[in-house]
Amino acid sequence: MITLLSRLFIKDYANVGDQKVRRSYGILASIVGICLNILLFLGKYLAGLQCGSIAIMSDAFNNLSDAGSSLITLIGFKFAGMKPDADHPFGHGRIEYISGFIVSAAIILMGFELGKSSIEKILHPDDIDTSLLSILILVVSICVKLYMSFYNRRISRRIDSAAMRATATDSLSDAIATTFVLIAILIMRFTGINIDGWCGVAVACFILFAGYSAARETLSPLLGNPPDPDFVKQVHDIVMSHEEIVGMHDLIVHDYGPGRIMVSLHGEVNGNGDIFALHDKIDLIERELRSKLGCDATIHMDPIETNNEAITQLRSEVAEIAHSIHPKLTVHDFRMVTGRTHTNLIFDVVVPMDVQLTDQEAIDLITKKIQEKYPNYFTVIQVDKSYVM
């Protein structure tokens, strides 16, 4: 149904890289979610009144709250699509992450409430309505919720949306919760054993874990998580495909919401090259990154010595020394200043976040190994942190 609706109501629906198309998918999925949850609410509420089932009535209001979650997602997509303004020059894309977190918080709250009521049912069991009507309603509800989880998950992958993934998790949690209720009803109907409370506790644990996972996924971009390794590789391949660039480092990716990514990096070039020609090449690479990856890029041009064999050899040796201390250590911005009594080696060393070395330990270890081989060489080392995995 979603595929048909997208073809009917989303212009250029196949072009999911376009932010307008992406936003339209999110809005369409949210509207469908609101409609289906309201229909489930009305059906369960009327059926609950007819058969006098408190469980079905409670599940009906749960679906009404799910409609509210879909409304939050809808509002999130609407606001996330607002153009940048003077107060928010990087746009409003992170609102999508916030809306996803709100949905995750609602999932966690539902898990706590279900867990509390389930424990009460274990201590004070209630009779369960085992009529065929209640069983039929639960089966229909499970099927609808599984479908909602399926299409939300599918769209989340298509447009890479954390908010839609949270909504898909919410729908799947509802389907599993209702399945456990159905199992409890069937066991009660055919054996007379009431396990409703125990099933509720099991479901509550699952929902809490699902809510935690969804919250972590939506909070990570807000806190500043490492960029996608595939994206980093694409940036590296584009930059290094130009022969004027002999190395790159200090890559930082700023995520201001889907489709609003800013990239900064240092590109190493021949220090003896034509500075104007190299500047034009840097501008071309920035435009290429924007065209192919949809990101705004700023590249700092780092001139290095490439024609001096002694410096090239020494830079390679220092890089090997750093690598011998830890395979993830890398060296860049290498310079050599020769004096009458000693030589200064000036360079930066990158110590990734997951390397268990303090900055001073890295400096001391590298300095010690260099001076073991070159006693008259002094080091001036700047420690950098890597912001990519």
C-alpha cells in the first residue's frame, strides 16, 4: 500500500536523495500510521465495550497513544524540512532525531507501565476474556502492527531515518506485546491456566530493551557519533583520486541532520607546486564532494616537502616508529629544521580515541625510539585525535 501511495502522492518518488522527496516519504508514512492506529483504536474500543474486556480497552488506548507517536514523527519531518534561517544557519534537520527520541521515550514509558501492571496481575490475577471476538481482534491487531513495522522499517532504510526506525520499533513492540496477550488468552481458554502477568513481564522487558536501543540510535547523532565508515571511504577515495593530493588527514564530519552534512579535512600537496593551480584544484574537489555526496566541504591545503629524499625517508621512518608503538598511530605535517647542534623533527601524530595511550605517553614513546636511532634529533610533537572510525 505504501508503495502505491508513494507513487500516487510523491513526485519523483524514486529520487530519495532529494530532501523534498525524503521528507514526503516521512510525512506519508506518518499519516498512514496515524490513520491505521486510529482505526485500531476505534475497532478495539467498540469491541471492548461489547464484550466487556478491560484488556482490549487498554490496548485500544495504547493504539491511540501510538497515533500520537506517529503525529510526533510527522511534526518532526515537517520542522526538519524548514530552511536555514538567521538563528539556525545549519538548518533544522536534527529535529528529526529529537522526534525519534521522543518516540523512544514513549516506548520506554510504555514498557515501565506494562511491567508495573504485569507484576500487579501476578500478585492479583484477573479473569481474562477468552471470547472468539477478542481473539479475532488481537489477531487483526498483530497483523496490522507487523505491517506497520514492515513499511516503517522499509522506508527508514530507504531514506536513512532514525525517527522512522524508532517508529518501526514501536510497531514491532506492539505486535509482540499483543502476541503474548493472545498466547495468554489461548492458554487460559484451553487449559484454564492464567499466565497473563508473566507474559506481560516478558513483554515489558523486551519493550524496554527495544526502547533503549531506539533511544541510543536517535541520541547518538545529537551527541556526535563517528561518521559512517562507508561515507569516510567515499570522501577519501574522491579526495585521493586527484594526483595533486599526496595525503589527507584531520577529517571531521559534522552531522546537522539527514542531508545536512559538513566535512572538513586537510589535503597534503607538493610545497613546491603552483599555489594558484593547487587552490583551484582544492576548490574543484570541494565541489565534487558536494555534487557526489551532498555535503558541504572545506579543505585546508597543507604544503609538504616531496622532492627532498632525506626528508621523505625520515618521514617514512618516523611513521614506522609510530606504527610499531600502535598500528593505529599515524603521522602527518612532518617538517625537519636542521641546526648546528641538533635537528628538530616537527610533526603531528594521530592517536585514535580507542588507543589506550595518553597523549604524553605517545609523545614519550615516539621520542625515545627516535632518539635511540638519532641522538641529536629533538622532537616537537602535536597530538591530534581522530574523529572517524
